[in-house]
Amino acid sequence: MFADYSPRIPLRLILVTIFGVFVSLASASNSDLGPRLEQQLPLVPDVQKEVGFDPHFLEERGLRESRETVHFISDCMHVASEPGHYVYKSPSNDQTACGVYFLTDPDRLVELHFTSFDVPCDRGGLVSFVDGWELNGEVFPSAADHPLSLDERLSEFCERRVRKVFLSSQNAALIQYKIPQKGRGFSVMVRFPKNPNPCNILVDSLSDLFTLRNYGRRVNCTLSAMYPAVVRVIALGVGIGSPRGANREMETGTVHQCDKRGLQDHVQIGGSDGLDSTNLLLLDSICGVNSKPEGIENVMGCGVTSVRLVSSGLFDNSVTVAVRPATENDIIDANLICGV
Ligand SMILES: *[C@@H]1O[C@H](CO)[C@@H](O)[C@H](O)[C@H]1NC(C)=O
């Protein structure tokens, strides 16, 4: 979708990569706290060493002083969730397009600032910033759920300098790059500032509770987990009754198939094979006020599991869900199977 150099990394690979990372995180002892996704990924030591401490490459903007927070990008598909400096130096003249996939906490954004940049345009070198993740031509958040157009979400550049500071609209962002000239590359400083009103969320952990909220706005917000998952609704306050929460203490219970009943404000629960949530295969569409839902487990056998809050702007909506990866046993009784 974003031009022809976009990495063709099979979704299955990224799912396995991310899932593997989550599994190793989950089994890690409590002493190494914190989601250190990036450390769990296999790094290639030789490449690290080679790009490592080349003084010319690291000399700008005090990189040398903060060496401990320098991360060397060595895998073509690199998932990163730590702040700091990221350095890439092309190991060959290879034309392959690659990506650094940044993922942080649901209530944070990704901020990027290139501190050095040496990507000659002439032999097809190109770097792009994507506001979201892109895989196999599909993007998260989907075009329908993002405040900016696809064009505005993509910035491409080559040559010597990139002055702009890039800020994502959600907890996921991507740098795609193709640098077919050995020794050339870039370094980028990454921070994760707080997001006061999170809307779209790419799940960054294995099992957790997540809340989607519209803050009274006319906006659609999607939560996606890149694995087959079991979703349980923990609390629901979406649509129905009098707008703006006048009577929000009144429990209506969970109403099902709300989209078919023509209720604009509702929560879609479903899945898809790729990152785009525009055409979710829907398991249910719920609305109502229920502070103690029955805890029904929705088992979705799809590569990507999504919960999408659709809001008209007339209500303050919120939904809290528990998401965990589906086990093989869960999948046998899946309520929804994609790709059949
Ligand atoms: C939200 O999604 C619904 C249905 O999927 C659509 O009709 C509506 O236009 C969307 N709203 C916004 C603000 O994009």
C-alpha cells in the first residue's frame, strides 16, 4: 500500500516473533520487570559489533555520552519497545526493505527524532515514517479509524538531513528503510510521551485488561492483538438510554447484536487475518450498561483479534476487556474462525 519497497514480511512471521517475545516475557522472572520486548529478540552480535562504536557514526548530538541507551538495529523485522537511540548501518548493498516496529504502552505515543541521517537517494535509498504499523499492505489503525489520511500518515525521505520530529497518533509506529549501500544509515532518538486520550491501541502484552474510551467524541477506536485471543468483557457502558450519561447508573445489562438493532454506539468484537480492521469478521456487537458482565469468553481463531468501539459522539462510552492468547484447547471451541 505504501509504495513498492514496503517490507513483505509474512504476517505469520511477525505473529510468531511477537508471540514468542510475549511468551518469553511471560515466563521471565519478576526480577527483570517491565516489557523489554526488544531485548528478547535475537540480535546478531557481529553486526552489532561492526556498527557498534564507529565514532563517526555516533558523534552527533551526544550519542557517545549515552551509549548505554543505544540500540543497534540488526534484524530486518525489529520490534522495539524501549526508549533511547536506535542506530542502523547498512551491512551490505542489499536492496531488501526492512522495518523497525515501535510498540509502547497503550497510554503512550511514539516520538521520533533523527539525530543523524545518511541515506543516499541515488541508488534507491529511502526511509519512511509510518504513523502506525504496516504489514503486507495492511495498516493499523485502519484508515477508517485514524484521524489522519493515509498520505498524511506516511513521510518518506532520503539524503542528508531530516529535521522534523515525528509523533504517532497511538502506541505503535514504524520506520521502514531500504539502504542499499554498505556503511550508510541513520540514527534516531525515540521517546514515548504520555497520551492523555488513547483511542486506538495495539496490544503490547500477553494477557491484560484494556479500556477503550471515546471521551464523548464522535470517533471509532480499535484495540487489536496480533494473535488468536480470548476476549472477556469486564465492564461496559456504551450507548442506549439518554445521552451524556444522565442515567448511566441504570444497568441495562449487555445487549447483543446492537448494530443490527440500529444502535449507533456499540462495541464490535471480531477478528481478521491482517492488520486492517475495516472488514472485521464479527462475532458480536454489544452495547448497554453492565458493570458486572457474565464473563462470557469470546474465543477468536484469527491472526488478529480486535475490539472496536463505535461512537456517535452523543455518549461517553467505555468498555473494558480482558485479552489473553487462545490456547489450542480454546481454538477447538472457537466462536469465530477466520480464513475459512
Ligand atoms: C465509525 O464507524 C461506523 C461504522 O463502522 C461508521 O458508520 C462511522 O461513520 C464511523 N465514524 C467515524 C467518525 O469515522
